[in-house]
Amino acid sequence: MRLLLSTFLACWVATIPACDQQAGSPPPATSENQTVPADPAPIDPRTVGSIVGTVRLDGRPQRRLITPPDAYCAAQNPKGLVMDAFVLGAGQTLADVYIQVKSGLGNRRFPTPTKPVVLDQIKCVYVPHVVALMTAQPLVARNGDDTMHNVHGLPVRSPEFNKGQGVKGMENTFRFDVPETGIPVQCDVHPWMSAWVHVSSHPFFAVTGIDGQYSIRGLPPGDYEIAAWHERFPKAPRVAKVTVVTGQAATVDFTFEVTRK
């Protein structure tokens, strides 16, 4: 009898932890091999710095001038259209280069802007030629011409889209749920029309103008990797490492080289 009672008590005591856990007690402590993602503190604007620089092209590309075969587009461009991906300023500065922070932000998350980025079609050309936005931010494609266009996007990581815009003023809105660099957009009605869309998970990016300059501000102090992307070098972006210090602007310049034949 004592043996049976002792056995019963031992089994009853052994089951207490399991019963307590089922009743809603805290789970067992994590082992040393398990990690919990860090939750970075918000960026303190009093501590931020910036990255600035200029992008240039080494070499002289050949330019090709075309007369659009479409009567409306030809009338809008009486001097023809320059078919060249290189838009240069004084001193060989290079426009339409996408500059983005590639690493160094950790697992920070940033709010999505509600203001849309607009990609217009004016005089049978996409304006601007390069746009950049954040994930889930609206991209509004607009027909600013009095002729038919269509907006055909070919992302790799998001669904393809193709919308006709038959009359002036028509708009379509697109959103991208995942980051992607170098999404081509074209008009199938006018095959010379092209644009590029870049999608980032954070707001630390820029697109160079005709002066080749860029500025990425509001970065917390730390070490970063940044990349410069141009459509003529899609598989060979320029990459650099840089340290951002509170209250200072770190300068990083980039140069793309035209292959000499």
C-alpha cells in the first residue's frame, strides 16, 4: 500500500509543471542559442549626419538622334529625340543615377509616405526618366499627351503591369510590396519611350540631377554601404563604404566608365 501511495505522489508531483504551463504560466526561458530580434530606438535627429557626393562619367558616349515615326510625337519634337542613356552636365556630371543605402540600417522600419510619386508622359517621353519611392508608396503614371500611351512595367519581384491610357489626363496607380532596383517601364505604342523605377524599404536614397549631385540626409551615426546604379551598368553598380558622424557630411563620389572600343 505504501509503495502504491509513494508511486502516486511521485507521478502527481512530476505533472505539476506541465499543468501550470497549460494554465497560462510563462513559457520556459529561451536557451542561449535562441535570439530575440533587437528593437532599435527611434533615430534621434540631434545625432544624424549625411552622405553627399557627385557622380561623373569617364568617356564620351556616341549620341543618336531619331525622328519619331508617330506624327503626333514628331510634331512635339521638331528637332528630334536624342536616344542616349547618358544625360551629362558640365564636367561630365551624370544624371539619372540612383543612389541607395544598401546596408547599415539594421532592422529599422520606416513609415510609408502617402504622397504619390508621379511618372508623367510628356511630348512622348517619360518624365522624369528615373523615379524612386518606398515600398507601398503610390506610383501614379499619367498621360500628359494628347495621344494614346500605355504603361508597361516589368518588375522581377512584383507582378508585371500593363495599362493603356487612351486620352490625355488618364492615370493609373501602382504599388510595390517588396524592394527592387531597376524596374524597366516602357510604352509599347512608342518603343523609344522608357523609364526606370526603383523601390526601397527605407527613405535613404536619391537620384542625381544634371549636376550629378546627390544628398542623403538624416542618417544615424554608423557604418554604411551605399550603391550607385545606372541603367547602362545594371549588373555593375558602384559600391562604397562610408562612416557617418553626427553633424557631418561624408563625401562619396562615383565614376562610371564608358567601355572604349
